[in-house]
Amino acid sequence: MATLYRKYRPQNFAEIVGQNHIKLTLEHELKSGQLAHAYLFCGPRAVGKTTLARVLAKSLNCLKRKAGEAEPCDQCVACQDIVAGRAMDIIEIDGASHTGVDNVRENVIANARIQPTSLKYKIFIIDEVHMLSTPAFNALLKIMEEPPERVVFVLCTTEVHKIPTTIISRCQRFDFKKISVSDIVKKLEYIVAAEKIKVEAGVLEGIARHSGGHLRDAESLLGQIISLAEPESANEPIVVKLEDADLIIPRNDLREVMNLLEFIAKKDAGGAINLINKVLYDGFDLKNFTADALEILRQALLLKINPELIGVLGIDLGESLEERLTGIVGQLSVKEILKITERLIKAQQELKETLIIQLPLEMAVAEICSETTVPPAAPVLTAARPVKTLAGSAVLSLEEVQAKWNEFLTRVKRVNHSLSFVLKVCQPISVDGQNLCLAFKHKIHKDRISELEIKRMVEEVLTEVYERELFLSAVLDEALILPENGESLDKVAANSDNGADKTANDEAINNILKNFGGKIVG
């Protein structure tokens, strides 16, 4: 019986999982007939580089592919010969076992000078090309600089940094990415449906996460797990159960991690401790479980700081888990996430030395949940007094903000002298719970205060002065009336029509422009 990854290897562009940015470009080139003579496919292993090279070779040589189309027909003699491995004009070379210059001369250079025997193009697919020796690369460069007509090179590598720049510059480069959990799950669902196999919920997602973005690994794991499964009864389809998967891949249930974090977010120490003991009883390795919790907390931190970071730096959890994580993040502040992460890191270290394996985690959640609110870390921006937590205090009013605004500006000045000028030409206009909104007359000031690092710095000082966690937002109001030098905010409205001298305010603006550059527009 053929292994699953070979049996279900994609035969056209539509079947290839992920890599849409590459597929679209190649399909456009095939439709327009504007082909390169050399391609460089680089990226992680088991993500489709060689498979896509074979599909490209098939499309280039398909006898029934019409102008304006990209997909091979899979019916003509050329397509069938390529699929069966009979096509003499498709030369696949393993760079790891053909590293020498003589191999390149015999297998590539000599072959390239001979016209295709039965196909339209002669295609050289060199896998692990980075393994070639320096003389071999020099020989390959010569033929790539002056390629014979009807010859196309496809170089595949997992270590592009080892390839000479002279080679890279002769190729059209494509960078492959790891495949998302959701895309891997879709491919596995297609396979089990085609094999007429039933799978318990959670098995395929567990395989996809464990594969780490490598589709071939996921298909191999699925094949191993299927080999252990049995039908529920005679003449019934095979049923893959969670316990079958547990024999092949380490137990890794992120749903239980989400349950733990939900208990922690609710300050439910009892529920969290019960869960810790349940997962231990169910056979989970608490070290792996804690590592998973830390990975999810990192994801939560990225989501809280800037959701756009998830696509670049985060892991793919799948749609259902991402929805749950969003709910958890909504209940926690950045400081609380940092505190929980810090405490679980400590617990993870203690797990290595304890006799009662679950005790460090139990102590960690008990400590976290016993705090009414997680106190913020001591400010690193200034040596000011520690921040107090005003549990149960009334909601901060705009009048309270205005009353201590001069104190706030003084504190900011100690931290960042130039920044104090920016804040002198704004006005707090509303407080909604923990959210303080500032209005700016000029866009340059609004944009400056909205920068991530500056915003965090201001929020630290706000929390220090007003003794509660505040989050900052900024709006533009070109009609804003600003206080004169030494004037309190609550007198601004009364003085809005008195035509007072604006020298002090203009001086502040000039200082800002001097420090930050730019000009006032509008």
C-alpha cells in the first residue's frame, strides 16, 4: 500500500495546499507564456517545493494545455509519463548525493545540450541544491548564464543562505512558508474522506499542530495512526480515536490549556487546580502542558498588544481555539498576562525538582487567583513611588483627570522632556472606564503620541499619577481651544473667546517642531 503522502501528492496547482502567493505567480506566467529559465524554490522542508516543481514541469509539457490556461490536463501522454516517472526529459537530481563537479557536468551540462527527446521542455529539478560543492556551483552557473533553448532549471533548497549569490541572481526566487493548521486539517479531512475512514473530533487538528506546518509529516502521522485503528464492527469503516493518536503523538490538548486560562482569568483557583489534577490523571505531561500554556500566553500577549502581530509572529491555533483566546484576552490586561506568564515560567522550572509533580502549578494558580488585580510592575521609566491599586474606588472622572494634569505633565517631563511639550498642546476630553481620550489640534502631535512605544510610556505615567490603570487614545480636533501657559484646563472654556495672547502656546509648538521635525499643515 502506498504511503498517504505519495498516494495523495498533488497533481495540479489546485490541489497544492497553501503557497498561494507562489501558485498565482506561476499560473500567470504559464497563461501568458512569459516563463523564466530558472526558478529557485526555498523554504522549510515538507511544504511542497518538489511537488510544485513537478506540477510546473507537467504544465510546461502538457500537450493539451491551451493558451491562457495553467493547469495540466493529466490525460495526455506527456502528463501520464511524468506522473509515472517515465519521462526522460524530466531529470530529478538529489544535490545531497551528487555534490561533485563531475556529477553536474555529466547529469546537467551534458544533458542540457541535448534537445528534449519527447517533451516540449527539458526540466532539471535539483533538490537540496545547497549541498553542491563550490566547483559544482561554478559549473552549474556557466550553463545557467547561457541556458540552451527549451531547458528550465528548478532548484529546491531548505538552506538558501548556502547558495552563491551568483546562482540566486540567475533565478526567479520563491520563498515557501510553513502550512497553516487549518490548511493541513482540510487536506487530512480530504484524505480520510477518500479512504472512507471515520475520525474522532480533535484528532486531525492535533496531528496538524504537532506537524509544525510540515504537510508531509502530518500525512505520515495520519498514516501511522490509521494503521493502529480498527473498525467498530465487521463491515464497518475504520474509526480513528483519540487514544490511537495518543500512541503516536505526545498528548497535547490545547483545549485544556484554554480551560486553565479561562479559570485563571475568572480568578477561579478551585476550578484551575481541579483541571491541573485532571490532566495529570488523564496522562498529560505537566511539563508539556505548562509549555503549551506559555505558548498560548505569548499568543495572548501579541493579540493584546497588536492583533496584526499574530499573523507574523504567532502560531496558527485553528478557528475554534482562536475564538476562545480572544474571549480570554478580553478579560485580562497586558500587565496581568505578563504576571501570569512570569509565574508559570517559575512553575515550569520548579516542575523539574518537585516530588509532588502538580504542586508548583497549583501554587502558581493559587497565587495568581488570590490577587484581586495583578499589580503593575515597578515603572522602569522613573524612580517614582510604587503604584497603588484602588480596589473598589469610584470611576475616574474627567474633572479628576484635569485636577492632576499639571502633576502628570511634570512627571512626563522627568521621563522625556520633549514629550512633555506634545502633551502641553493637547486636552483630555473624555474618560470611559479605563480609557482616556486626548484631543490634539495638530496631526503631527496626534501621530507622535499614537506611536506604540510613546503610548506605552504615557500610559505608565498615567497609571502612576492617577493610581489606576489607564489606556490612551487620541483624536484630531483642529478647532480645539488650548490653555495658555500656567492656565488650568477647567478655565479653558471660560477664556475661549477672550483673545488672550498665544505666545506661550506658539513657543511650545516651536519647541516640538524643533525636537521632532516637520511642519504644521492646515
